[in-house]
Amino acid sequence: MKTYIILLLSITFLTSGCRKDDIVVVDTEGTDYSDWSEATHGLSVSPDYSIVFNQDEVLRFDIVISSDNWAIMQNDLDENLGSSGGGPGGGGMSSTSDYDPVWVPCSFNFEDTEWFHVGVRFKGNSSLSSAYQSGNNKLSLKLDFDQFEDAMPDYPNQRFYGFKQLNLNNNYDDPSLMREKVGADLFRAFGLASAQTSFCVVYVDYGYGSQYFGVYAIVEEVDDTVLGSQFADGSGNLYKPDGDAASFAQGTFDEGEMEIKTNEESADYSDVQALYDVINSSERTSNPESWKANLESIFDVNTFIKWMAANTTMQNWDTYGVMTHNYYLYNNPSNNKLTWIPWDNNEALQEGKQGGALSLSLNEVSSNWPLIRYIRDVEEYDVLYEQYLQKFIDEVFIPSEMISTYESYYELLKDYAYAEEDGYTFLFYASEFDETLYELQTHVQTRNNNVENYLSK
């Protein structure tokens, strides 16, 4: 029989911008659940990173969405991102931070096994709005394998090899198709918490046969499995700041821009409020030692400085210090300190745009970005920052190893990259994927030289 999720429908009307004749339908009629097994679909198994984040293969995902539900997704995009009735190419929103795309059910298939009534929606900020408005159909997707569990009362809490949610990022504005993955891997190799990543190709059938959507990066969801796998205790408050408040600049704090991803009912935002108050306290100049002690009692300063060194070396313009998003803060119960978790790396590993990435000195960063400016201004923190710069190029961002990594990923991806189709790619011409390999290899050597020159002054 056909199941209508009435609660979902009412939320859709209020938040997603769907038209009132758009009804999200979970059709369970004739569903064959014979593929369901505890090992592949069940809640009791641990996340299997060896399968989902296989580093040696490009996984293939096949997604089937009914034509009616696909139309709902398109209507939702048009009303939120298109011009007034104009659709793609219109003037729409420049930011999607306040827009939550509508969930619809899909059939998800991997290696001849089906996952049932999986929630799928579009995701992203500029990667979504810019691609959509330009008519590019290669949009990022979020999967929730348990989104429509009410339609499966006999098979609740569905997982994909232990994962509830996954992100399929479209490698927006990245002809190398590697930056999202490599950036996250570099942070993690440097001892920072960062999502696991791997490569996949996506095919979507939305009523007209299977369409190749191209090469995607699979990115682990922070509030699903990153906390449990990379922290001793994953029960703390997790925030994803977005908007002016994400700068932590004086006068910007706003709970509404501190999206909480865990403990939603019990959190009172006092931990992020305390960081805002301390970083902007007058004690910074009147009593520096007290200011440092207070800051270090609530904020993992060492981890943040480590991130600054890695992020500035590899270069990433779409991040804190330039843009007010693309990080998480986790209140780690092991030390009761807010810990920095980087996010969204498709714009990393290049000089950047919109004014470029930050310099190694960070001298251009003003008090509008107090976590960088005020921490960088402390002499002992400055020494630690420079030590981490050296450590990053000595132990992680090593030219010979990075060149080999890039070549390996190039060989892994090239056939899939060459197969990308017009309307489903960010490659402007056939050889662009090849040319970017050289750019990445040159970049790592240049940045190592730049760090050595900076530190020798």
C-alpha cells in the first residue's frame, strides 16, 4: 500500500517552499525486503569504514527516485533558489544557509543490494545555488538511510554498513575532483578530527532511465559517526556555526546562527557563549595571563593553532578568516573544551579567489576574526603556530608523498572523469582534469618552499 507521511508533509509546507500540491509519497507497495540483513542494513553493527570508505576503489551508487518525488525536489529548488518563476539562471538566493531542501524517498543500490526508502535531498551553499542557477545538474546530495523509518515498521533504524547518514559532495568548482578528499585526509593525518572521505560515481534514475551524475566525494557526517570514531566520548554538544556569529567578532553572537547538531533539547548554548565572551574580553589587554587561562579552560587552543598551521599552508579561501562557515565546534567531554573540526575542503589546495587564501603571517586578519587575530597575537601561541607550520610540511604535506598521492588518485579517477557528461560536470574541457594534476603537484612544492622561506626570516 502507499504510505503518506503526514508529518513530513506539514513540515514541507512550512519550511521547504514546496507547493501545496506537492505530496512526498513513500510507496511501499510490492517492496521486496529480501536484501535486508543485519550486517548490511542493521543498527547493531559498527560502521564499516573498509567498505564505505574504501581508499582503493571508486564505489558505484545507483539511486532511483520516482518522477513525482523528483518533481517535488525540482519545485523546491526553483522556489528557493530560482528567480521568480524563472528557474535556473535566475537571480535567486546567493546563500542557502537558511534553506533546508526537501527530503524524498529513494531506492539506494550498491553492489546488487538495495536499501529501502532511503531519504535523499540536495545539499550545499554556493555549491548548490551556483550549480543550480547555471543549469548544472551535478548537485550534492545527502543520504539518510533512516529518514523514512515509519514506512518500514518491521525494519526500523536502517543503516548502510553502520552509517545512518552520508554526504555525496559534487566536487564543485574542482576540476581535479580530489580537493575535498585530500584536504580532509591531510587534516586527519595531522592529528585533527576530520571526516573520512572516499570516491564514488553516482547514477540517478528519476523516471527516464539511469543518468550518470559523475564523480562524487563520499564524506562522513560529523554528527553521525565522526564523534564516536575520533573522540573518546561522542556525547558532547556539537555546533555548526554559519553566518556573522560564526566569526565570533564583537557584537555578532546569535544562538540562531549556532546550529546545534547534538543534544538539541538540553543545550543552552552557554559553552559557545562563554567562548564568545572570553575571546572578546577586555582582559585580553588588561590582564593577558588571566585571559589566556580563561580561554584555554574552555577552548582547545592547541588544536585550533594546529588547524591554522595546516589550513594556511595548504591554502583554503572558503574557511574561517575569510568566510563565516565550514567548521564545527565540539564540546569534548574528555576535557570540557570546545574543539575545532574543519569541514568542506573543495576550495582548498589552491591560491583561492575572492581575495585569495590567507597569508602565512596572517597579518592581514583583523579583529573581525578574533579567534585568529587575538590568538596569533600572543607570543607563545605565535611560536607554537610556527612550530606546527614546520611540523606540517615535515611530516604530512611532503612534496614527494603528495605528488604520489595525486598521481594515484588521478589514475583511479581518470576514466570516470573523462566519462562525465555535459550538464553533469564542472570540467569545462576534456584536458582540464589532466592539467589540474600538474597544478596540484606544483602547489605542494611551492607551499613547502613558502613555509621554509617564511620561517627562515
